[in-house]
Amino acid sequence: MRTCARWWGRGGPPIRSGITLLLLLIPPLLLALQLLVVGPRLPPAARVGEGEEPENAIAFSVISIEPESNSRQWGSPSRRPGLQEEEEVEMEDGERREGTQAYEDENETHSRQMGPRSLKLQPWMADKPSFKAELNRIITYITRPQLNCSRVLSPGQAQASQHPTDSPHWLLCAEDWLLPAADKPCVAYSFSMDGEDADFLKTVSGLGCEVHSFDPSNSNASGGHLGNSLASNHGDGGVVSQHKMWLEWRAPRKRRHKTRGNLGGVSQTLADIMAALGHHTVHFLYADLLSAEWRIFQNWIESGTLQSVHHLVVTVHLQWAGFEVGGSDEEVLRYWYSILQGLQGSGLKLVHSSAGEGHSVLKRTVTNAQSLYTLSWVNTRH
């Protein structure tokens, strides 16, 4: 007994120290075990430091709801169908950055929105892309007037009459509620490089309108002023002011204040031309834009410029896709139809259609369509 007590007395302190150490280690072990079991269930923010991106965390993306497109010229996700892409570079303060070029390059990598509304791409006519179905839809649309006018203005005539028996090149709807009042200003624009607008100029001049003719190939333009100046005959009814200028569909990267009478460029948007001339409304507009009409139409739709145009006569060309329009033939036809729907959505009603020569559409020979059509619209919302 004495031997055992002596042994116990000698070994007691080490044993008691070991037990104390074990008791001290139990709480950390339990805490570690709890973290292993409960930790994976905690929200990601509780397990990662500030500024780190947790694995498997929920991410939010801004999705652009655009119709499907293929991998061809306008099939990239950042590019809108029917168009070659353009870039809009934004600065930190929200202003567009002005680069070495004044306008967006068609080969830049980001598409841009050109106004308060976007062009809505229409669904396919058939279950799948079909050249025949898309073409038939367009031809049906542009050959069926949507508004029957009891009185019209024929080419070269300033007196309204009933609908002519022959097939004129274009017509202006002459209902009283669609014409400018006799005591109000009347403004007319013509964009043409082939001289085919002579009858239009005669008609609107006979109405006493302030008439402006735009032709970049006219060396005698601007009536003695600079070739790109708009300061000529402002307010002179019946006098045709000629300007060496053309329509542009791309808005400048950075708009500067435009002084009335001078734009300083040979190609400008319709909105800028109107601003320089001090016009809020164009009552009559004639344009043969030589296949640039589709992009210019889109600019007018998206910028809201069409709200300021009352009567519109335009020749549309179907031989090829047009400037800065790409894609398969079926996609181009759908884009064209979407443009036509955009015009209607802006308030334009078709009042007359005149077919031109040729039977080529997108370089294909067809029997049920012409290569070009001159279409006359009236805006019923003004």
C-alpha cells in the first residue's frame, strides 16, 4: 500500500496535467467540427472576403431580347439582324467619345441604338426561312394601298383632282385634313441625283411651298453659296433652293450645336438638315436614295424623325440588299419587311404604289416582282 501510494504520489501530477490539457483541447475541436458540418450551408457572403467572387454564387446578367440570327454577316450576338454592326463608345460622363472619324464605322464591334425606339424584327412568314414566302409577303404589302384618297395631287400638278385613270409614278393624298393650311408655311424636300424629281418640284412649287432640293452631284447647288451650305432662299415660297448635300443614316458620334444655315458637311441626317434650316415639319418629301433607303428608313424610325414628315414618296430598290445590310437573302427580305412595318408603326399609310422595270430581287430573277417600286405614303398622325 505504501509502495502504491508512493507511486501514485509521484505520477499524479503528470496525469492531472494531461487531463487538464485534454479538457482545454475539446472546445476547439468541437468548434472545428461544427464549422465543417454547418459551414457549407452558410450564404456565400459569410464565407468569402469582400471583393471576392464566391464559387457557385448567383450571377445576374442583362439579357437583350433579340430575334435569332445565324453566324453569317449579322449573326453575332452583339449585332442586330439585318445590319452590319456599328459602335457606340461611351465616356464616363455619358457623352459619346469623339474619335478620329466623325461617324461610326460599319465594321466596329458593337451595335448602337439610334433613337428612342428600336426597330422590331418581324417573325418569319413561314415555319422556317423561305425566300418565296418572304418575298411574297413584301410584294403583297407594297402593292396594296392602305388608304383610299378621294382627291390626289398628280405629278406636275398643283391642283387636286380625283384619282387618275392612268398609273402615275407617284401621288400625294390631297384630303383637306392632310394638306397644310393655305395660311400656314409649307416645306418640301427632294433628294434625287437623276433628275426624276422634276415633276415633284413642280407640284410642290405650285403649292407655294418652301422647296429644298438636295443633290451632292450638282455643281450649281446652293445658289451661289458654299456647296455644302443650307443658307439660301429661306422662306421663299415656290423657289427651289438647291444644296450640294445628301442624306446620312449614321448620327455623329458627338452632336454639336448646329447654327441655322450651315451644317459644315456634305452628308447629314434628316434631323440635322431640318434643324439647320429651322424646320420643325417637312410637309412633302421625295427621295430616290439608290439603295440607301433601308438604312435611312431605320434611322427615321428609331430617331422619331418620321413624326415630322407628312407626305413621303420614296423609290425602294430590291436588286441588292442595300448599303450596310447583310445576311442571307431570306434574312434581308425579313429585315426589309420589318422596316416597312416600322414605317406603318410611325403613322405612315401607303396610298399609291408604282412598279418600275426589271425582275431582279437580291440578284435573283423572279417573275412575280419588279426590281424597284415608287411608294407614296401619308402620315395620318400629324
